[in-house]
Amino acid sequence: MTSIDAIAAASNVAVPAGANAATSAAKQKMDGEMFLQLLVAQLRAQDPSSPMDTNAMMTQTTQLASMEQLTSLTKLTQETFSLQMRMAASGLIGKEVGYIDAEGKTQTGIATSVSFMDSVPTVTIGDKSIRLDVISGVTAAS
């Protein structure tokens, strides 16, 4: 199969820096537009006596659709997790919660409010704001 660099050179299509498989980073984002540009460039650069296999083209198109759906599903999952954290934090108001402070000691107190200003909600216990992921236990307030 022809490399991205060879296709880009033959068709004058601008390929984003780092698109070469040898130099791409693990987190490089290839979107649908870039895929279509590469596909069009590949079609323009193909040998007329040996055209691209339609099965290969369908496979690539299907892979693109799958990639877009997985990206969408990942975003939806992250949003759902964020909502679940907010609901869990809100459910702590009025309950006695325990956490381990900076000195490694277990502290307890009544959760009085919740803040959603950061990516992880913070629960106010007394005069301290404690991240939800630091809370180690919850009991009914006495």
C-alpha cells in the first residue's frame, strides 16, 4: 500500500504534520475530514490499470465510521461519569463523611455543601473543601 507521504506528494494534498505512521504520536487525532482527504488523494494517485479494490475502500470507510462512533461514545461516557460524580456528591449533603487529611489522619464531619467548579466535585465538611475522590466513608448523620 502507498504511504501517506507518497500520496500527499503526488496529489498536492496538505497532510497535517505528524501524520506519517512512523512519526505519529499515540494521541494524534485523525478526524473524518483528514481521512477523506487522504482517500481522495489515494484515488487520484492510483494506477488506472490497477484501481483501488472497492472492498478495501468500503473497509476503510467502515473503519472511519466506527472510529467516529467510538469517539462519540467515549465523550458520552465521560459526560455520564461526570454526572454520576455530581449526583454522588450531592447525595452526601447532610451525611457524616470520613476522609484522610494531609497528615494521614482520618477526619469526619457533616457534609454541608458541594461545589462543582472543578472536574471533581468538592464537598464542604466544616470549614474544609474535600475532593469527592478523597472521601473514604459515609454514614447517616447522628
